[in-house]
Amino acid sequence: MNAQKPIAPIQAKKAGGDNPNTEKILIITGMSGAGKSRTIGALEDIGYYCVDNLPPAMFGQLIENRRLAQRLPAKIALVADIRGGADSLGQILSALADIKKMGIQYQIIFLEADDAVLVRRYKETRRPHPLATGGRSILDAIREERRILSELRGYADIVIDTTDLINQSLTRHITELFGGNTASGPSVSVTSFGFKYGLPIDADLVIDVRFIANPYYIPELKPLTGLDDRVRDFVLEDNLSKEFLRHYLRLVRFLLPHYFNEGKKHISIAVGCTGGRHRSVALAEAVGKHLKADGYAVNIAHRDMDRGGKK
């Protein structure tokens, strides 16, 4: 495969431009079995014109033909994945270079999941992996795909880990990210999690709040979550929590505009405590609330809140 020059996503134009019909392209890519079909379905529901299983070499032709016919929608999503074989990466990078030359903004959305989860999904659906040929096992095919796409993952604007997402959760997440929110600046995800269940692999910023007093050891608070008033008050009224939020929000507010200026359109913030049920939930809600007040499009999620509760 011929070496390709690195492709960086096109910088977003400033709001208030003179051309209201500027095309916006989403490139949906990532691991086979990670949820690209579900993502496309969710995007179609919110008004995107979606094209799947089109060779990347034809992306530019599709866009140009629809331009000439004056039928190019304002929002279009194109799927680019491994189905083109081992040379897929080169084909995708060439297609992105063509789109860039046309002066069109695009974002790369990369979906992934743990190897074990992808293997299980393939076994449940009984569909062949695109690279599982010549006697290669599903797991070996997944590992090869991950190797091939690793460079493209590095160019992604948004990485979505679907390991712990059920279909409805993924649909809701896609809708919240791309459903027409007009807030300025990059969109932000704030996710609480428990360190005992592992780090969120798609996080840009991870903060450990296990230094805060733990409601888990208060009998009447233990069965509750950080969404309950008593737990929220216990966590947020603590002087150490107040000081933490003041310093952390100052850091995040400093960073977000710089991420935006560098062309990064989505920031994922992860707030972790031991089990992801009390402290991280309350503090993630607080961080998200402040960023919403700042005018950012914010999605708040709690990955592990429902683990380890009352049986």
C-alpha cells in the first residue's frame, strides 16, 4: 500500500458565515460489530442522508454529482470501514483528502468495543467478519482490523466505545451528539465511572475523585446514587468538593477553547470514583451543569451507576 500523508480534520468555520448551505459530512468508521449500522439508523432518524457500503473512492464523486444536481443535503453521513479489504485504510485516507480538496467540513466518528465483546456479537449474529477468511479466526480478524484502523482512529474527532452500550443507549447518545444542538463551541460528554470496572477508553480527560469523602460508608446513603438529593448534598456540600470543583472547572474552561481552536469538535470528560455510583455521579452532574451554563452542548452519562446496587 502506498504511503499516505496524514489527514487532519478540516477546521470548523466560525459561526455566522455567509453560506448557510455549507455541507457537513460525518465519516462513520471503526471496528466491525461496534455499532455502525445502529449509528446510521440513529442519524437517519434525525435527518442525515446516510450512505453505507459505498467504496471510499466514490465518496467525492457522490458529493460532486449531488452538488451538480443541487441535491446535496446539509447533513450527510458516509460509512468507511474495512469491507474494502486490507487496503481499506489507504482508500479511506485518499477519500478524505479528496473531500478536503472540495472545501467541505467533515468529522470522523470512530466506533470501537473490546475484543471479547466483538467476538460475542459476531457469534450471536453468525455473520462473518470481513477479514475472517482463509481459516482466520474471528478474534484474529478483529485484531488485524484494529491494527489496520489504528492510524485512522488517531484522526478521529469522536471515539465512541460501545462495549457497555446497549442499542438504545447508543441511539440516544448519537441523537444527543448530532441532533441539531446549536450551542457554540465543541460538544462535551461528561461521564461518571468506577475505577473498579476500568477506565473509559474514549476519554480525553480523566479525573479521580476518590479523595472525596465516600457516601458508601454511610448506611442510609449506601443504597442510593449520586442522583439522589441526600447523596448529592453530602458530596457537593463538602468543602473539599467545593474547592475541587472551583479548580477543576477553571482548568476545563481553559482547555475547551484551545481544543476547539485546534479543530477538535468533541471532548470527553470522565469523572471516576471507586464504584462509579456516588461521588463521581454527583460531581459529573455538577461539572456538566456548569458547562451547560457556559453554553456548551453537554451530554451527561453514568456508565457504572447501576452496578453494585441493592439486589
